[in-house]
Amino acid sequence: MTHKDPGESIDKLLKIMRDLRAPDGCPWDAEQTPESLAPYILEEACELIDAIEEGDPDLILDELGDLLLQVVFQAQIFTERGLFDFCDVSTCIAEKLLRRHPHVFARESHDLPATDLDKQWEKIKTSEATHNKSCLADHLPGKLPALQRAQKLIAKTYKAERQQELPDYDEISVTIQTLAAHGDDIALNEEALGMLLLHLVRMSHDAGLDAETALRKTTRRLLQDLDKR
């Protein structure tokens, strides 16, 4: 791979976006708002995940570009509103990375074990908070798929050392065993199903597995098998 100037390619992309939004540009691009573009962000992110799981570098490259477009698009709209621009976005995340990695960039506690690094990360994030949400509610977007949101909640609960506040493990285990033995004879309601799913998410966390990835891969294999029949 030859050395390239990322600044030059970013400048080109930003100019293209400005031209598309200009009065003599593309009518569709010009009429878009942050709200109208929001669904595409989730869609492009999901397509990128699919590409990564397929392991095709060309497809990953293409999908990364589509996701980057959404960042550039949003930044251009807010530039036009005089609120911030793409440079502010890149500066913001750069400063956040520096701030959250003192063990790398400030050479503080360079030999901390991974568990302590997690606690340091959470402590820094908490100190950055400028709103009234509780720590556990931070970074749990409502638009996340329910399974993925549950995973993040479980992980944050453990990091905050509040796992004892989660639903009782043994009680739910008994429910699972009962369902396994007499599933056809037991009426499963919504609340019980939600608790069982939460229990499985917690089990995956304790096993070091990603429940969202596991279910997605299993679903993909099932689809492939069904298509072969």
C-alpha cells in the first residue's frame, strides 16, 4: 500500500459534499436534515458489520466509505447552521482519545492491568458528563437493538460493580430448567421472556461472548441452510 495524504482525500470529500448541498447542486442532498438522514446511519452501520463478518476487504472498504459519508453529511449541515464543522468533529474525538488514554499519551499508570484500565476509562467518562443522566444510562441509545442494548447495560453494571443488583441468577436458572423440561405445558408471558433473554445476555457476558454476534451468525447460518433446501 503506497503512502497517501489523508488530508488531501478528506478535503476532496468535504468539497464534494459542499457542492452537493449548494443551490446548484443535488436537490435531494440539499433538502436533507439530520433527522431525515438518521435512519441511513443505522442502515450503513449494519451493512458495514455484514461486510466485516463476510471478511471481504473490498466490500468493507466500500461500506466504510458509506458510513463516513454520513459523518461528512451531518457535519456539512451543521456547518451551514454555524454550529460546528468536520474539523470540530475530528478534533473532538482526537481530544477524547487523548483524554481517555492517559496510560498511553500521558504515560500515567502505563502498566495498569486491563481490569484497572476499564475502571480508569469509566472514571474519566463519568468526569466528562455534562448532563443529569446516571452513569449506567450513559451511552445506551434507545435506537440500539434490544439485545445489544441489554449487553451494554450488563457490561456497564459489572464495570460499576453493581452486578448484585441484577435479577437473581438462580431464580431465572430454575425458570429456564423448568421451561426446558415442560416448555409445551407452560404459558410464557412477555415479562418472563424478557427476563430469560436478559439472563442469556448475562450468561454470554460472563462467558466473554457477544450475544448479538452469536445470534446474528446463527441466523445467517440458518438462512444459508434453508436456502439450500
